[in-house]
Amino acid sequence: MVGIERQSANRRPLYTPAERVRRDASVWTLVQGILAPVQFLIFAVSLWLVLRYLTTGEGLQAATISIVIKTLALYTIMITGAIWEKQVFGRYLFAPAFWWEDAFSMIVIALHTAYLTALLLGWGDTQQQMWLALAAYAAYVINAVQFVLKLRAARRDEARVSGAMEMAR
């Protein structure tokens, strides 16, 4: 346990002080804070609709529309997230602090885009398309967990920094 705490204390914080200032000043931080739970709500409803279709055969149109809406929400959060990353870290994607999250986001986008392509071009039957959507959703969940863990790490970093500043007074 002590080794883990020491390792955590020795790692680079998620944000430098300058990056933290840029993050807090950016309107895109608020946009991301709003879009993330909205996208998750869209995902939850869509997941229910897709599973309902796969288990009962009912609600194909609702499930399909919900996947398209979820994909558009994903594109929106990815574009605004890239703008946020540029403002905070100076690059649109793959800043060292979010490299793995961005890399996995590319998989998520690819799977959602593959679903849209299959839908628009009529590739596979509806069952296969829905399973592709579920694969995209599984990747989305993994990516969302990555970001939640990163957010928690950032909060721990900030608590540690403010605690150290309190002790220094």
C-alpha cells in the first residue's frame, strides 16, 4: 500500500498549474461537463431500445433512431473535446495526459461509424447491425470508465495540491 501511495505521489499530476488555469477558464470544460451525462443518458435509453429489439423483435425504428442520435452525440462530444484539449494542452488529440483515452475513443468512433455505414449501405441484416451497435456501446462504456477514472485522478491530484498548500501556510 505504501508503495502504491508513493508511486501515486511521484507521478506527474494530470494538469500542470497553467493547464489547470486554462481548463478552468475554458467554456469547453462546461460544455464537456454537460455533454458527457447527456450522452450517457442517450446511451442508456438507446441500449434499452436495442436490447428490447434484439429480445422481442419489436421497436426496430426506435432502436435505429436512438443509435443514430447516440452516434451524433458521440461526434459532438468528440469534436468539442478535441477543441477543449487544444485549449488546455495545446493539441487537438493525444495530449500525453489523455493519450490512452483518445486512442480508445478512436475505436469507439470507428465502431459507431461502422454501424452508420452498415445502416446506410444496407450491410448485414438488422440483427447484425444491432450487434455492431452493441459492440460500439461496449467500447463506449470502456471509454467512459477511462474518463471517469481520469476525472477522479484529477480530483485526487487537486486535493493533494491544495492539501500541500494548506500545510505550507
